Amino acid sequence: MISCKKRAKYTFLLPFLLLFFVVSSAFAQAPEQSQTGTAGVTPGAEAPAAGGGGGADAALIENGQTLFKNNCTQCHSVGTDVVVGPGLRDVHKRRSEAWLIKWIKNSSALIQSGDKDAVAVFNEYSKQQMPSFAFSDDELKSIIAYIESASAAPENVQSAPSAGPEGAKAGENVGTDALGSVGGYVDLLLVVLVVVLIVLVITLLIIASVLKNYLKGKEDLTGAEQEMLERRTNFANIYKSKAVRVIVGLIVVVVLVDISIDKVMGVGIQQGYAPRQPIAFSHKLHAGDHQINCNYCHTSVYKSASANIPSANICMNCHSQIKKESAEIQKIYRAIENNKPIEWVRVHNLPDLAYFNHSQHTKVGGVECQTCHGPIETMEVVGQYSPLTMGWCIDCHRNTPLNTEGNAYYDNLVKLHEKQSKGAFVVASQGGTECSKCHY
Ligand code: HEC
Ligand code: HEC
Ligand code: HEC
Ligand code: HEC
Ligand code: HEC
Ligand code: HEC
């Protein structure tokens, strides 16, 4: 009996070994996948590349997809949402092929030539420069073919986690999508565990029946052994098995972790929150129509962690003269007379446990206000444009290349990175996804 038990024990090891290999290889792939995966080209996008091409050559589309992934996804999705540049869904419908080719080759030349569309899109994206690409016309046509085929697929298949204000649902998606890379592996782990469990049960049953048959052939059985043989399969014994208990325990833990990750990613989302302010101050009027610089009022935004809300004195630089008679402006006067600050309602509010630094992003990183806050200069009332979830922060860190040009500090790091990894040198490559960077 004892030796039989031992054999059964060794057979247990087999599925565990399998589990170990599958899980470890899954985690080894994680960072690689998330870099390309979250930038808008989810695995689903491959389907339209192969199928929905509307007659276009599949090889051409695939070639275009590769070029797009390697050169464009850090700034563009093939959906409708803005990453750094506009979402490129259906761009072939709003621009001619000749225009697109000129634009991608050298957008600044096209802008300088005074092309109306080029100037308009350049201004719309707050004059950010898109890099030039020395592609052949054929390569460019393949990229366009890819965008065309991806546009034909349903939107939610390929759109990147949205940072747009459209629809409160976007917030929820961001939560789960962005950590999708983690959540996805947790799900995978779950499936693997279930499969292993089934394999285990089957193995046990086979072993049991083999043992029974073996014992039946023997003649000199003791009473206990005889009893064992005659007992029917007892399910209570299965529960008593240590291995089964461990695995069931693991599954419970994994499910709990999965649920709590989803919860964490959804904490405190208030995308679209646009409270009424005590004075009808309009960013559209000031930052848009009158083109007052953001840091004329938010003076600390390039210098320190937080962006300040301007004091009434800053308003008075102009409003001691302008629109004095307006009832809204009178409110500013009253605040100053009473020596009471204007009680602006706070729109953005990260929980205390998260640390965010404006100057790190605006000055060092060169990220535009609008990338995170949306087109503030068009807003009568400021609303929270981005979800401000952890997933949102991390997603951008995974997809945004670090601005290393002319910065000697990065030269060696970039070289080292290129040796070790194929992916772009992004914020995450420099530890931008380490917990301690954002949590005290
Ligand atoms: C570093 C970021 C960045 C990269 C990389 C980038 N773009 Fe852009 N792209 C932009 C920005 C920003 C705009 C908006 C216009 C502007 O501000 O110049 C834009 C605009 C465009 C437009 C015009 C969209 C419209 O609505 O008219 C097209 C087309 C485009 N990009 C295609 C591409 C392709 C194809 C690639 C890859 C080969 C690419 N871009 C790579 C940032 C980028
Ligand atoms: C003339 C002064 C002025 C200018 C210029 C200005 N702002 Fe503001 N901003 C304010 C005031 C006052 C508030 C608080 C009232 C409100 O939320 O509308 C504010 C609020 C904000 C908020 C919300 C703060 C919160 O409570 O979370 C953001 C984000 C913001 N501004 C961004 C910008 C950006 C980006 C620009 C440039 C495109 C800009 N502002 C230009 C005065 C200004
Ligand atoms: C650099 C100049 C400047 C600063 C600073 C400035 N404003 Fe203004 N503001 C203007 C101009 C210009 C107008 C438009 C006047 C017009 O329509 O004739 C305006 C209009 C307004 C109006 C609309 C008044 C009405 O009844 O039409 C309000 C309200 C207002 N500002 C509030 C503020 C507040 C609050 C601040 C400080 C946070 C501020 N402004 C700072 C230039 C400024
Ligand atoms: C639109 C893209 C974007 C978003 C969104 C974003 N970041 Fe960043 N972040 C950057 C870039 C780019 C840098 C690199 C700046 C530099 O060159 O050092 C950076 C750097 C950082 C760093 C310093 C990392 C280091 O290695 O020293 C911290 C901390 C950080 N971000 C926190 C946050 C937090 C917290 C949020 C969300 C509330 C957030 N970021 C959202 C683009 C982004
Ligand atoms: C990388 C994303 C990002 C960029 C770029 C960015 N902000 Fe913010 N901004 C945030 C986040 C996140 C908060 C909330 C911070 C908090 O609650 O601690 C915020 C809050 C603010 C606030 C409210 C006051 C505060 O500091 O909490 C103002 C005003 C503001 N931003 C203005 C600006 C202006 C102006 C620019 C451009 C010069 C800008 N932001 C660029 C992410 C960004
Ligand atoms: C790039 C910045 C960033 C990094 C890196 C980061 N976090 Fe966060 N984290 C945040 C922000 C921002 C929030 C607040 C999100 C919200 O309110 O929805 C947050 C929220 C959380 C919460 C939720 C707390 C609550 O309110 O219930 C937990 C837990 C957490 N993070 C753990 C981690 C762990 C563990 C890591 C490392 C694996 C990590 N974070 C890495 C930015 C970051």
C-alpha cells in the first residue's frame, strides 16, 4: 500500500510542473505584450487585417500593421480616441491618399506650404510636431491600407483605453483595459488552474482503477486491504486530499485578487465631473478667445508638483479695467474687499496615497496640458477629461517614449536598453511603473 501511495504522489508533480511552465512563460511575456497591446492595437485588430480588408492584399495590410505598430502606436490609435495625435479611424475618408503620404513623410513641410487641412489639424493638436518618416510610397500605402482595414472593424475591438470625455463608460473601460495586462494574466492563471484540476482528478481516477485492478489480482490481502478494495469511490476523500485543497485554495485566492484589481482600477473615477463654480469663469473666453497662456494664471505648473489656482489679484491685473460693471466681476471685487479667497470648487482630485508632479510632466516630460486635461481652451466650464486612474497613468508610461534627445544623462541608458529589449525606450523602461514612484 505504502509504495502505491508514493507512486500516486509523484504523479501529482506532473500537472504542477506543467502549471509552473505555463505560468512562468505567461509572466515572462507580460511586459512585451503590454507595450504593443495597450497602444490601441489589441490582439483583436489582427482579425480585420486578415479578413475585413475589403479586397486589399492581406500581406500588404500585415506589412502596414507592423510598420504602424513600430512607428505610430505610441501616438496614434486606429480607433477614435486621442493618444498624442488624433485617432486615425477613417482618416482615409477625410484625407486623400496623396495628402496622407505627404503628411506622414514630412508633416511640417505640408504645414508650412499652407495646406488648410494640415494647418488646421496642427493647430487643433496644440502645435505638437509629428516626426517625419522616410518611408517609400509603397510602405506608406501599406500603412494606409492597414488603417483602412482596421477602420472597417468594430470600434471597441481596437480602440485604445480612451482618455476622452465621451461617455462615462469610457472610465470603466480604462480601469479594466489598462490593467488588462495584469487582469488578463490572472484570468489565464485561473483557466490553467481549472484545467490542471481536471487533469488531476482524471489522473487520480485512473490511478485508483489501476490500483484496484492490481489488488484484485492478489490473493493474500489483509482485512484492511480487502475493505479498501470494496469501498466505493468516496467523494469526501477527494476533499480530504491535500493537493486538491491547495488547488482549490489557490483558485479562491486568484479570484479574490482578480476582483480586487478590478475594484482598485475603478476607485474614485469621476471622469466628466464639471462642477458649477462660484464665478462664471470661462477658459474658452480667457485661454481660447483671448489666448492667455495657461501659466499666466497657473503660475506653478512648470515649477512644482501642483498647479495653483490663481488668486483674485491675478484676475485684477485685467479686471481692474475690463468689464468692471459685470455682476460676475463684481464678485471678484467683493472677495478682495472682504479679504476672502474665491471658493473655487476643485475638479481634479487624486487620493492622498498617489503622488503626481506637474513639473515632471510639463517641463521635464514635455507633455502638453491638453494630453491630460483635454481641450481646456474650449471649455466654458472645466470638467475632468481623463479618468485619473492608476491604469491611465501606467498606460501612458508604457506608451510614451522618453524625450532623450540632447540629454546626455540618457545616452548610456538608451544604449543599454536597446541591447536588452526590442521595445521603445518609454517612461516605463525607466521605472515609471514602479509602485514607489507614485505611492509613498
Ligand atoms: C510623436 C508622436 C507621433 C508619432 C510617432 C506619429 N504621429 Fe501622426 N500625428 C501626431 C500629432 C501630434 C498629430 C496632430 C497634428 C500635429 O499636431 O502635427 C498627428 C497627425 C497625424 C495625421 C493627420 C490626422 C488627421 O486627422 O488629419 C496622420 C494621418 C498621422 N498623424 C499619421 C501617422 C502615422 C501613419 C504615423 C506612423 C508612421 C504617425 N502619425 C506617427 C503625432 C505623432
Ligand atoms: C485667466 C486665468 C486662467 C488661465 C489663462 C487658465 N486658467 Fe485654468 N483655471 C483658472 C481658474 C480661476 C480656475 C478655477 C475655476 C475653474 O475650475 O474653472 C482654473 C481651473 C483649471 C483646471 C481645473 C483645476 C481643478 O480644480 O482641478 C484646469 C485643469 C485648468 N484650469 C487648466 C488650464 C489650462 C490647461 C489652461 C491653458 C490652456 C488654463 N487652465 C488657463 C484660471 C485660468
Ligand atoms: C490677461 C487678462 C485677464 C485676466 C488675468 C483675467 N481676465 Fe477675465 N476677462 C478678460 C477679458 C479680455 C474678458 C472679456 C471681456 C469682454 O468680453 O469684453 C474677460 C471676461 C471675464 C468674465 C466675463 C465677464 C462678463 O460678464 O462678460 C469673467 C467672469 C472673468 N473674465 C473672470 C475672470 C477671473 C475670475 C479671473 C481671474 C482668475 C480673470 N477673469 C482673469 C481678461 C482677463
Ligand atoms: C500623457 C502621458 C502621461 C500620463 C497620463 C501620466 N504620465 Fe507620468 N510621466 C509621463 C512622462 C512622459 C514622464 C517622463 C518625464 C521625464 O522625462 O522624466 C512621466 C514621469 C512620471 C514620474 C517620474 C518617473 C521616474 O522615473 O522618475 C512619475 C512619478 C509619474 N510620471 C507619475 C504619474 C502619475 C501618478 C500619473 C497619473 C495620475 C501619471 N504620471 C500620468 C507621462 C505621463
Ligand atoms: C500627465 C498629465 C497632466 C498634465 C500634462 C497636466 N496635468 Fe494638470 N493635473 C493632472 C492631474 C493628475 C491632476 C490632479 C492632481 C491632484 O489631484 O493631486 C491635475 C490637476 C491640475 C490642476 C488643479 C490643481 C492641482 O495641482 O491639483 C490644475 C490647475 C492643472 N492640473 C493645470 C494644468 C496645466 C495648466 C497644465 C499644462 C501646463 C497641466 N495641468 C498639465 C494631470 C496633468
Ligand atoms: C504611474 C503611477 C502609479 C504607479 C506606478 C502605481 N500606482 Fe497605484 N495608484 C496610482 C493612482 C493615480 C491611484 C489612484 C487611482 C484612483 O483614484 O482611481 C492609485 C491607486 C492605487 C491603489 C488603490 C488605493 C485605494 O484607493 O483603494 C492601490 C492599492 C495601488 N494603487 C497599488 C499600487 C501598486 C501595488 C503598485 C505597483 C505595482 C502601484 N500602485 C503602482 C498611481 C500609480
